[in-house]
Amino acid sequence: MKKLFAAADRYIQRSDWKTIAVLKFCLLALGVLAGMAVPAKHKKAVAAVALPVFAVTYFPLLFSFAREALQKDAGPVDG
């Protein structure tokens, strides 16, 4: 498992924002497909789990990106 995580870290470090965006769209599509497969009687329970997970993961990412974007002394990134 450690090798898998190390490979994922290397992949992310070598990727640009476009690659990450494609990865996010892929995961979004996977999530939509998984959501379509949930029986109607379980959709509320799935939503009750998914919403807090979304909030706990999205908002810290949003705030860290906003902090980075608002830095005045940050120059362009070479890459």
C-alpha cells in the first residue's frame, strides 16, 4: 500500500492543473454513476453520508487554494 501511495504522490507532483481537472471529472462521473445505482429507498442515507464527507474535504481545499491565490508576493510558477 505504501508503494501505491508513493506512486500517487509522484504522479500528482508531476501533473499540471489540466491533468488534475481531468482526474476530477473522471471521479465526478464515477460518483454520478454510483449514485444512479443506489436504490431509491437508500438515497437519503447515502446523501446523509456523502454531504458531510463533501463538506469536510471540499472546504479545507477551497480555503487552502484561496490562501494560495491571494498571496501577493507569489510569483509565477516555472513548470
